[in-house]
Amino acid sequence: MSDKKLWILFFGRLDDEKWFWLILNMLKVFIKKYGTIPFSFYVFGKWKYVNELIELADKHSSIHFFWWQTLATIQRYQENCHFCLMPSTFLETFGLTALNSLSMWIPVIGFAKWWLTQFIQNKYNISKAEGQTDAEKLYNKMQEIIDKYEKDEINIDAERKKAKTLANKYSIEKWIENIGPIIWKPKRVLMISDFRNKIWGIETYMHDVKDILESKWYEIKIYWAKIPSWKLWQLCKYFGLFFAIFNFIDAIKLKFVAKKFKPKVVWYHSTLRFLWRLPINRLSAHDSKKIMMYHDLWYFHPYPSLVTQENIVKTPLNLKNYIKSANTKNPLKILAICFKYYSVCLLSKILKKSIDLHLVPSNFLEKIVSDSYQIDPKKVQTLSHFIQK
């Protein structure tokens, strides 16, 4: 191998949903073949695979692990990073990480599926690589890029300009144009979500939306359910629907907040893991426009990380389709899926009844929402995300 090294960036959750295990597998294959990792790997994130990554980083100086950091911190490394690695194969509802990477002038290597097809160039599409499995394809694509870079067959400056051009389509200014018709006249907006921590994803998106709208003279208030720790978040992830059945506290609190704030728009984001249906039902009679934003697939499928094709989400939302979409014969899993179905079903009924406009970040989700909940397609609309700062 040449001494000339690529700098590869990864930022996000180190978990199964982002298929980080696939990256770990690739690193081990390189180590087995070369005794080292033939590129500098900069990782920002945390969660499930932290310990395994730390173990590799302790043995190999090519791995630089910085835990979870803000985008501003990550941007300090953007001039040196040549590519961002994003190997998740599940159905990304938008691909905000990819967009943020492109905005930092860093092209993305990943599986170009669904909405990600516009963010990943064909030559960096892992799906097009040789190999029988996703692991083989990822390794072969990385080896191909490394070889071309060492032979000066990749013009990094040109690739960075292409990346920035792609990102510019999703500027904050463009988002403001799109949100205008949705909440143009009402100036007081109550935004509601499960989690308050300012991390990548829904929560950071909400903080950014608040800042943007307030700069345009909107009055914004955010109501968060209080889930302060990672362990509690994990508990709610798996058992949140059970606890949410009895979530009278947030339902009562929200009623008082809405009465005092008097919003003209109530904008729901994540409500599935903790808030659930009681707070939504409590505000259903409130004199305001109700909007729901679907950031993930938990509302339509029991295992979103396993959704690798659109047809895996079976519609309409009923017990038969819900069990079928899980593709399992394990009786214990089926029992758990049945419980989750009835929880989601109750939530979907109140959403269908009380929500005036259902928003999705990518247009392919419009059909999933409409067909799953049997909602008039005219009430489902795409509002794409924007580049985060």
C-alpha cells in the first residue's frame, strides 16, 4: 500500500440502524489483509458499538475516535476529510447526515437507495460494487476508491465542488420558502417532541427550526417530554409504548401549556416513544392547525432498521400486514409485535382524526403515510430538511 492516505469521516449513531457493524467488519478485513487500516478513519458518535470501536482504535493509530461532537466541531476536520462513509442499507427517510456531509464539501460513499440516490454519486454507490453480500460490496468499493486515490485517478477538488453543489439545493433559504405556505399567517407555533437533547436528528432539527422561525418573527415554544439519560432513552425505545399508555402527566401539562401560549399551529414531531396518544388526544379539540412530521418509520413498521426495500412496509396498517412485515415466525416476537401493533394502531387513529396536515421529509414517504393510515393524499405533503449549521 502507498503512504498516501485517504481521510474517511463517519459521524452519527454507532448502532445497527446505521449499519455500523458493517464498517467494523470492513476494518477487520483490511487489518487481516494488510495488518493495518489503509486510510485514516475519523469517527464522531456513540452508542452500541463504542467499546468495540475503542478496542480497535487502541490497537490501530489510523482510527481516530472523538465520541459525540457538535457539527461545528466536526467541521474543523472538513478540509482534510476526502469522503464520508454512510453504509446504512435501511430505508433512510431523508439522509440528513449525507446532506450535512455534502454541505461540508465532503462527498458520500454509501448505498444509493430511495432519497439517498440524489446525495450519492453512482461511482461511490456501494450497491454497484462487486460482491455477493453487503459486507463484500463495502470492502470492494473502499478498496477501489483507495486504489484510485493512490493512482491520482480521483480529483478531490472537483469531487468536493460537486458535493457542495448538491447540498446547495437544500439551503435554509429554500426551506423558508417551502414552510411559508404551511404556516404563513399563524405566527405562534407550539412544537412538541419526545426528547429534548440537542443531538443530530429530530431534536437538533427542532432547535434549528425554532431559531430559523424566530428570526422571521414567529413566536415559537417547544414542549419536550423529559427523557434526560441514554439508559432511559433505551428503556423507552423498547417499552415506551407501554409506559405511554399511562402518560397522563404530559397530557395534562400540554393542555395547560396550550391554554397559556394560545398557539395557532401545533406541530408534532416524535411522539411514539414516550408522549404517545394521550397528549395528542388532549389537544385534538384545541382551536389550532395540527401538523404531524414523520421523521422515522416506527409509525408503520415494527423493525425500521430491517426495512431495506419500500415494499417491506405492508399497507394498509392492520394486524395481518404488521406481522407479515416483520417476517418472523418466533412466537414471542409475534406476541410483542401484536402489542406494539395495537399501540401504534391506537396512535394512528388519533393522528388520522386530529391532524390537519401530515408532513414527510421525502416524497416517497407520502404514499407510505397515505396508504398506511388511509389518509387523503392531499393531506400529506413533503417538507424536505435543510443544511444544519
